Amino acid sequence: MSKFLKGHKLVIVVFVLQFLLGCSANNVVEEQNKDDNQVESKIDQQTEVDLRAYLPIREGMLYKYQGEGNEYATFTTETKFIKDNLIQVHKNNGGTEIASVYRVEKEKVVLLQENPEFYSDTNLLNDVGDKADAKEVILKSPLKVGEKWNNAKERREIVAIDEQLTTPAGDFYDVVKIKVTSIEEDRDFESYEYYAKNIGLIMLESRGEDYQVTSKLKSYGRLE
């Protein structure tokens, strides 16, 4: 065989190998892109959640919280009344009782009223209109780390959506953690709220230079 033919055969072999390697590399890139898209799609699906699960509308529920750090860290909350997407919750910390009214929607949970020193079982929901202004936005979509919003006196930020947390009431997974800070110049505080799906608030935590106050869910259930 002549050197000319051998040279041509060598060139053809090299070309075929390059072609096959190129196809293989393209397939790897396509598979990688496909995997990345699937991961992104899965993350998007995880963040598109129904926020009504984080403040369940169940009348007659009693939550007990065990506190550390000050005398008012231990408290109870009771769901007194519900009406459509409205919920009236009474909080008692041994020193006072506060009646709060929330509007719970798929994409937003808002505080409409907060009534301190409220010692009656009066139903406040009948006087709350469907378009009542929000006093504070407690949770909002998208449920995604880094999302921030401001209320009148505070800034809220989603800092985790997959926390694992243990309280006296049990172990909780995929917990949403909200960081709350002041936007007022003369106030400096930092607190955290932890919400578990289908349960609601499971822990509160406040931190400062020389203090730390926590309230952890001890028990929950429907009143007899």
C-alpha cells in the first residue's frame, strides 16, 4: 500500500474519532442541561405553595408554647372564631390577652387587627370587611429564600424554607424561617419566626447583645 493511501486512511480515522467524540460531548452537555432544568423546575414547584397551610383555619385549636428568657415567653394561642378566610386568634401570656384577626389567602397571610387587653369572647370577624387594609404582612409568596418585604415598622425576610426543628411538641421538617428586623432608627432588634406546614407557628426567637428569648411549641390540639 502506498504512503499516499495510508495517509488518507489515517486522516479518515482521525476525522471519525473526532466526530464521535464531539457527538458524545454534545450528548453529555444536553443531558446536563436537561438535569439542570429538571432541578430548577423542581425548586420552582417547591416554592409555589399554598400559604394557607402555614396558618391553618381550624376553629377551637389551642397551642401551648414553652418559653425561656423572660416571664412572658410562655403563652397560649386559641383560635376563637373563623369566617371564610378570616381567623380570630387570642394570645394569653399570663400578663395580658391580645385578640388578633388574620386574613389567610393562598399567596398571602396578613394581620388585619391587633387588640391588646382584650378579655371577652366577642366575635370581631363580623365587623371586618373583605377588603380591610393589612396592618402587617406575615407571609407572602413566592416562598423563596431571599424574598423581603416591609411593613410599617419592620422588615421581614425568608431566610430558610427547609429547616429541621425540634420542640417539646415533636420534630418538624421543611420549616419556613422568617427573619424580622426593625426599620426604625431608634430601635434595634432581631427576631425569628418558624412555621411548619399544616401546623402553623412552632417557635419564636428574639436575640440581642445580652439576651435571648425563645418560645417553643409544647402541645397543640382541638379543645374538648
